[in-house]
Amino acid sequence: MLASCATAQPGKSNSTPSLKKKEQRLLAEAQSALDLGKFLEARTQLDKLIAGNSNLSRLYYLRSLTFKGTGDFSSAIKDVKAGMANTANGDAKAYRELGELYGKNGQFVEAVTALKAYATSAYVASKSTRKAKAEALLAKAQAAKDLAANPVPFAPVPVPGNINTPENMEYFPSLSPNGRSMILTRRVNGEQEDFYLSEKLDDETWATPKPLDGVNTAFNEGAQSITADGNYLVFTACDRPDGVGSCDLYYSERNEQGNWTKARNLGPEVNTRDYEAQPSISADGALLFFASRRPGGLGGADIYLCGRLPSGKWSRPVNLGATVNTKGNEQYPFWAPDGTTLYFTSNEHPGLGGDDLFRSEVSPENKWLEPINLGYPINTTADETNLFVALNGSTAYFSKGARNPETGKIDVDIYQFELPERLRPAPSTYVKATVTDAQTGRPLVATIRLRSLDQTAPPTSRQTGKSGSFLAVLPAGKDYAFTVDLAGYLFYSDRFSLAEGLRQEGPYSLEIALQPIQEETPIASSRAEADGAIAFRNVLFSSGSAELLPVSGDELDRLVELLNKVPEYAVEIVGHTDDVGEDEANLLLSQQRAESVKSYLKAQGVAAERITTRGDGETSPIAANDTEEGRARNRRTTFRLVE
């Protein structure tokens, strides 16, 4: 505030020494109240002074700060103009204050005009560093003007139900993949921050939130982020006895009983003696984005990234670099479920003032693309923060504060809105599976492997919990191979086709009963065809060719493991096609594909005499050939163990 006041000082002929002693005391009291943020008290005293000294510009400048402090920018603008009018030779520095106030008030055209006057003044021209700063201010104002001239669709509404309250602040929403559960941060009594959990009711409104037992403490629990399976929560906490710095990142895990473990500090690998906050964990729990003010950054707060190691600990964080981070503050990262899109706030990238929301992506070459401002009126002259985008890619949630113009007090609530299409991440769905023993029905701790068929990323490998459950997010735009393995059981494989977008309304829900491998009956499966053969789900070939695609190795390697466990058995490989094309050509292609599988198995050490092949062409369909889905099911390769 004192800096702002100093930028708008009147000339000597129009200064406050002309005030009487009583008025000088009143001015000192007004300045003291202003320094303490007591804007209404300061304004009352300045009103009295201006009533008797309407020609003193400094009084108007000071009173403008009281209006600015309570968010009444229109009144602040009037007072700056009045101060300028009472300055005989004008005041270049007042144009800067006027331009910034116009910007805060959403008058972007006027802001550009005022800042042009400041940038071209003799005062600015007299010093090169001053000129550079003035030109930077003008460039920001011009960017805000351009953004405001091209608004994006935006219709935010408070989340329906009982989440928002008038007496507390609610912010930092995180939703479950099905969109039916929300964890949020609530500030109670203006001080205490805790986590709350709300469930969506049948009427699509949110129930009254309940405290998140097991995580909340007498300390503040701030920004949080949770994995898609709901089992790993990472959050910000400040000034705890076990803290590394001022604010640190902590984590809590949900145990088999569904309870949260005592929160633990992420440790010095992640936290420093400075400030770490606002985490965003990837859906699979493998990546962690957060904001930090640690030394070595590019500005005030920068965004960092670390990866989770096989031990469960986190790698040393790396700065996202100069494309995302600037000399200003980059904060509030949100890593979208599509695994390529990052949302964050910045007060330095071209925006509308304060902290604006931006969007960046990781290119196929693993480079960050230039951030895009989400646009006006999603971004305003105020601060926009903590964006969360649901799994569908279109529904966004964020927190927004409304200031009481009289008291300056801000109430923060959670809102939702439809994200404009060009700003959306790719939509995603999820697969939820339960793995059990096919004979006993008991849950199994099995290994789940998931990888995109284009192999642009390495496969993820995780285990189900003791309950046999598993959940993973599947971004649209790719096809995925899915396998389940457990020693002593026949492997399970599946494929999720999302390359052409989401093709079904809901998520994939699987009940997987693994068949134990027994000597007398080494293989049996509910997925077997009439002759006992099982179709590979991810043994794939180039179109119209018998050339195996690289992804096929994952599933064929599991067949190799199975054959090694039952050396007394041989395997029959059969190729099948749909009915498109000539019968003879299809028969030949199916035989060639079976032979390609045989060649792969031989290369992995399976004896040739244990492998027989056959091509059935289009003669053994398992679905009608009148739809693409049916034809895709018929284009398959099967295996069957034989004595």
C-alpha cells in the first residue's frame, strides 16, 4: 500500500503541510489505520480531511487506497482522477496507478490508455529500467484487453446441495472417477483448515460434508489430491512438529479396513526448508506435481514434478522449466486424467490480472507446449485458482471468492462449469476389476499390467489389494492391453478400444475369476470357445498381414510361461478372420498368422513339436459379421492346450 501511495504523490504546491495541527494528527491516524488494513476507519478520517481540504491531491490518493483495499475500484479510480485534477502539472506516476485500477475494475481499454500515457511520459523516459517496467505493464494491459475482447463460453454455478456455506470457506475440490464423491478443504472459523467428504445424492445434489476422519488434526490440512482408486491422499500442511520447512507435503493411505493411516511427511527428498504446497497426483499415483519456492527456481513459486519409485518413495523433484515457469508465481497445478494436460495458475504469463488459469500439454517428444490462457471471463481481474476437471473432460470445478465491499471480507465457494471444448483434456473412463479364485471365490492379490497398444508409454504394473480390487483410468484416444497374472493360475487378458473415443456410456466393470492350473485339467476358462480354445485379446497383426505387432509379445510371453509350467502338454494355435474378402485369401491369411505365433513361441524356447497350427479362415465365427464390432471379434487367434 505504501508503495502504491508513493506512486501517486502530488507536487509541492499541493502538499499536506498546509493542514492544521489537528488535521495533521487526523492524517497520521488515517495513515496508521491504512497501514493496518483498517480501510473503513481510514476512509472515515480521510472523508473529514477532504471535506475541509478539497484541493489537496494527496488526500484523494490516500483515500483511493482505502477503496482499493475493499475492492471498490470504481471509487478508487474517481479519487485518483480527483488527485490528478488537483495537481497543477499533472503526475505521470498517477497514470500508472490509474491504469492498474482500471485493469482491476475490468476496464481494459481505459487501462491501456492510462498506461500508454505513463509509458510515454518524461518521467519514464528518464530511466531505462523504469521504461522497461512501464513497457511490461503496458504489454500486460494490452494482453488483457485482447483476451476480454474475445470471451469464451462460461456459466459457472455453485455446486448444488450442502457443500457451500456462508460462514466458512470451501475450496480445493477433488472428485472420484465416478463423480459421486468429493473431498474438499473447508476453513472453519476463518482459521482451521480441514478436509471434508461429501457424497452425491440420487437427486444429483451434494450431501452435507463430513470431516475426513483419520486425516484431520488440530493442525491445518490444506490443498489435497487423491489417486483414482481413492487409496493415496497427498496434501499440504504447515508448521507441523515433523515438518521439514514452513509448508510441507504429507501423505496418508487407506488400509484394508477402509481407514486412513496417520499422515506422514514425504520427507527431504520432496520437501525443503522453504515452501511446498498444492499437490496434484496422477490418477495412477505415479507422478506428483506441486508448487515450491525452493532455491534454484525461475521465480517466486515454480511448479515441480517427481515420480514414485518402486520402493514407494518419491524421486528428487525437477523444475518444469521456462515454458511453464516464469519469474512470477506459477502455482495450483492440476494434472488431468488424460495424462498429457496440465492446468495451473500464473501471475506472469499474459493474463487479465492477478492469478490466471492456464493450460499446457506435453508433446509426443516430451516437451511442454506454450501455455494457453483459459480466457475471459473464466479468468478475471481477480485470482482464479485450484481448477479440477472431471473424468469426462468437460465438467470443471474451481473455487471463487466474493468480496463484501463494506468489510473487504471474502467468502470462497466451490463452483462448477462446462469447460469450453478447445480447452478440454481428452475424456477418460476407467476400469474397475475384482480378481477372485474361480473355484473358491476368494479374492486374490494378483499383478495387473496395463499398456497402450501404440506403446508410446511403458506398461504400468500394480497389484490388487487384499480385497482383489483394482481401478485404473483410461484416457480416450488409445487402445489398451490389460492382463492379470498370478502364479499357479491361468493368465487373463482383455483389450479396451478407445482409439476412436469413448464407445460406451459407463466404465468397464470386470469380475475376473482366475482358473487355477491343475495337472489333471491344466486349463479351463469361462472365456473358452466351444472347442475349449481361448482367444488372445492382444495378439495383433498389421492390417491384412501376418506380421505380429510388438505389443503381442506381452500376451504370448504369458503363454510361454504357461507352457513351461506344464511341459507334458502341447498347444494348438488357430487363426481366424472375418468374412470380408475372398475365402481362399482369408484361409491363407489365418494360417500365416497362426504360423507367425508359432515362430514367436519357438524363438522363446518352446519346442516346435509341441506346437501345431491351423487356419480356419472365416469358417468359425463367434459373432455376426454384419457389424464392425462383430467382425473385430471374429478376427482372432486362439490357443488350446492338448495332451
